[in-house]
Amino acid sequence: MTRNVELRVRKLDSTAADFKQQLTRLLAFEAETDDAIESAVARILADVKARGDAAVLEYTNKFDRIPNGATSMAAFDLGQDELQAALAALPAAQRAALQTAADRIRVFHERQKQELNGFTYTEPDGTVLGQRVTPLDRVGIYVPGGKAAYPSSVLMNAIPARVAGVKDIVMVVPTPDGVKNQMVLAAAAIAGVTRVITIGGAQAVAALAYGTEIIPAVDKIVGPGNAYVAAAKRRVFGTVGIDMIAGPSEILVLCDGTTDPDWVAMDLFSQAEHDELAQAILLCPDADYIAQVEASIHKLLPTMPRKDTITTSMTDRGALIKVRDMEEACEIANDIAAEHLEISAAEPQQWADRIRHAGAMFLGRFSSESLGDYCCGPNHVLPTSRTARFSSPLGVYDFQKRSSVLFVSEAGAQTLGKVAAELAYGEGLQAHARSAELRIQEKS
């Protein structure tokens, strides 16, 4: 529940003796492990694994408050005709926006596919080595339902899978009180989702991971969800792949003081409005400009429908940070490794060249983060909580796998066999060594 608090954005200065400690405390976030949630999820996963559809039906009726209670899983299985009907019934402007976003997302991810082709090379003795890239057979996409229904997430998760060549895309989406979000269904139609099942929660993750009588087991589960969904994804990892366990949304704005302060204030709001744990930070070398942004924050906040959420987020986890210069701002940005990084400056590229760690970079004053959320083309599923130091946005590569290919010629086996045998004997693995030596032809 949102607290009734007054917005007070913390202000930091990089020249302060304890700045690093203050920044560390600001960035600190560990998702609390709720023992009640963990134990409930463990029970649900075990129950679905044991009882299949019967358990999924029982939990879905209970948690999603299905009117009159569904009597079979068939009630949750939507046909392509219903998806197409949802698309056709959308207002023209919404339908056009969805289609434009989908087209742009597809064009961007097609380029990723072109760069991920396999390779082979032939050595002088005829040995051929290489890598083969193949798509996953079946993936599951979790889409939140109810108030947190995001058609854009359908596009961002399903389109890269389709571009990668995944043939079977199973989408699960809860429908609390039996209410279906028509834009979500329309997005599924546009994105090429092959099957939509209106279930959610840990039971949906379990069904996708283990399979039931009517729900096929998938190879990977992607998409955001609540604490129960996140806990379930953590537990089924290994049985299936997962994309990531995402933390609260983040935005970091590097500004040289030349952008309209109202724009920057609203960009900070764009992530703070997600939830109370979201993080919005400004780095700027101009103290007067920081004061202008702070004034814009207080001026614009009353106009925001989600002002209570923004207030809590920015009071608890937001900051306006005065830095020595833009060079230092870039160094701090690399340490923060934010999900969304805006470089709102007159010459953004010179600063972008200094950035090593960010989920996505938005260069220039007109590149608001919100455009990336919906329709620019790059994926909006991004690493959070400093994981951009070692992980990447969701992409075509997440729905493909690589297999090594080895064709060793007879001539190649003569030289490689001796090398392998020598190393195998050194490791005490005689069968490995003999397997290689048997292929070595004795010279007559």
C-alpha cells in the first residue's frame, strides 16, 4: 500500500567524502524472500506436477475468482478466432499503434537474427569445425493480467521468439473475475502467438515447466509476473530455461543541463510511476539545473494520476546527484549499470562511447525512455539491479541455442588423436585416450 508521504528527493554530491557509501546505500536492493510465498509456491508446483490439469483448474478458479467456476481446462484455452476477433474489434487508433509497434520490433529483431547465423571453417587436412544455430521448439510467455495488463510485453516477448524460428509459442495470461483484456489478445494475434491459455500465477509456470494433460511442457519461460510468478520461475529453472528474474524498474538520466527540465522530470516520473520500489536518478554537473529539475518535479507531480506511487518511489529510492563533470557522470553510470540510461545532452554520442554497462541507452533529448517501452524497436525486457554488468536485453538469441559441429577427417584424426590421448592420460582417463588412439593409423 502506498504511504501518504511528502515528496522529498534526496540530493547527493559526488565531491562528498562519503559519496560512495551514500550511492551504495541508494542502489542497495535485494528482493526480500517471503517464506510464506516460497512455501506456497513450492506446494503449488508440486501439486501441479503430481495432479496436472486438475490442480491448475482448482487454483485458477480459486485465485482468479472465475465466475461460477470453470469445470474443465478447455474453458481457459482460447482459439485463434477469438484473438483475431479481439484485434478486429479494437478502435482503429489502437490497432494501428499495435501494428506499428509490432512492425518496428520485428524489423529490429530480424537484424539480430542475421548476425546470429552459424559458421563453419575447413582446416587444411579436411577437418570441418563450426557452430550450428537452431531455435527452441516451444516457449512459454507469461503475461500479467488484471490491472497490470501490458500488450507491449506480448509484442516484446513473442516477436523475438517468432523471428528466432520458434514454432510453438504458448502464452498464459490470468483473467481475474473472468475479464479478458482485449488489447492483450489483439497483441497476441499480431505477434504470432500460437496458443493462449487464460491461467496465471505459480500454477501457470508449473504447467508450462512440467506439462499437463492439455498444456505441453515448454523449453523456456519468459515474461514478467508478481512475486509468486518470480518465485516459481526461480524454482523451475533447470527443468526449463528462464529469461531473468527482473527487479524494480530503473531510469538513470545523464544531463549536461541543456534539456528542458520539465522533460527530465517527466522522464524520471516515467519509471517512478511503475511501483514504489522503482528507481529514478539524475546525474548532472550543473547545480542550478538540478534545482530547476527539482522545481519541475514539484510543479508536475500534482498532474500525475499515479502521483502517490511516484512520491514514494522518488522519496525512498530516487536522487538528484551533482557530479564534477560529464566524464565523472559516465563513470558513475557504469557503476550503477542501470536498466534504462538516458544521455540527454547536446553531444550524446561522445558520452555514449564511455558507457560500458546499461540495459538500453537513449541518446539525445528526444529519445525518451517511454518510446523504447513501446515502439522504437529494441526490446524493453532489460536487465535490472546492476545485472547489466553481465547480462543483456531479451533478444532473438534468447530463443536460439548453439550446437558445436565437428567433422574430423582421417588425416585430422592422426594429429588430433595424439594430442587428445596425451591430455587424457594426464587426466587419468584411459578410455578417452584409447578411443582417440584407435583411430590413429600405424604407418607401414
